[in-house]
Amino acid sequence: MSSPPTLGIIIPAGGSGKRFGSTQPKQYLPIAGIPSIVRSITTAGSVPGCTTIVVAVAQDQKDVVLSLLDEYGIMDQRIHLVDGGHERAVSVGHALQHPSIREVELVAVHDAVRPLASAELWDRLVKGASVHGSAIPVLPVVDTLKRVADDVIIETIDRSTIRRVQTPQVFRTELITEAYRVGMAESWYGTDCASLCERIGVPVYCVAGEEHNIKITTPFDVLVAELFLTRN
């Protein structure tokens, strides 16, 4: 049985949590008693082939992260902290420059506020990227989609070709590094790693995502995540 590819995992965690409406960044909010960022880092460390985890955080939050790693017993020599940026893409760009990333075959980028990604999802993505050079998790759209202007429907959008996109997103190291080099040089940040890769012509392969792999964006999301954890 062949060994899994070497994998570097980047976790951008520099957000301020303003949309959440909390006094603390949402990545530090407890989900069933454990902060979201701790859950995400813990899962990342268990992925086969993971040799480095680079977490991008605001400078004034580094001590907070180190304290959490110590409190939850996940201090690991594979974990490195780098400065976050004013945009998510800038944080990822900083993390891609860490020396440990140059040594891996694949790079995964995963939101600190998606604490419920399963081992099975990680496995599908790593296998997909190993074959295709890239892999992102997607879900079908079940609601009817309308294009609206001034509160009036303009058209109904064919949802059969539309997908909701999640993280982790996994790429061959040279592909994502080049995508971010171009994007940062042109101050083009996109909304996820796939959008930067698409922009330079890199085909992005899709695999099945997970409904429970939610992004903690509102207090309601916390309730849903905790319900899932309680039921499972």
C-alpha cells in the first residue's frame, strides 16, 4: 500500500467576527465546549500525510491561539503561526510562504470556522487532488434561485449546474502557489482558493461535500453544529 502524499494544511483564522456580532472572533467561540479553531486544528493534525499546519492569525491573537493549543493539549511541532492579512487571500498568501509548505506535495486550505469536516471528506479530497491536481467539496443547490433587481425578479437561474462550495480545498503545491503569486501581485483576492486557481486557468475538480460541514457565520450555525455533535 502506497504512502499518502505529503500534505501541508493552511488554516486562515484572522477574521474579526464582525458579521457574527460577537465581541470575540467567531473562530474562538466554543462549539459544544471546544473552540472552533481547536476542533479544526485537531482534525487537520489527524489527516494522513500531514507534515505541517500553518495557521494565519492576527498579530494580537497569537498568544490566544498558543494558549488554546496548550489548554487543549494539541501543542505540536508541526503547527506554525504566521501573520494574518486584511483579506482571507492575503492570510493564505502569507501561509504559502512558510518554508514548511515548500516541502509538501499537496496544500489544503481549510476554514477555522468549519469545525465539522470529517476524516472521510479529507480522504476524498486528498485522493482527488492526488489524481487531478485539485479537489474541492461541493453540494447541490436545493432551493430555487432567482436573480433580483430592486426587489423584482429578473429571471430564474438553472440550478442544475450551480454548486455550493466548502473547504477544505486541496491543490498540488505548485498550482496553488502560482495562483496566489499572480493574485497577490494583482491585488485580486477572490472568495476562495479555487477562484484564484480558476483565474489562471487551473481546472478545479469537484468531490461530494458534506451537509454538516457548515461554516460558523451566525449564532444559528453554532446551534446547528452543536446539535450535530450531540446526535453523533
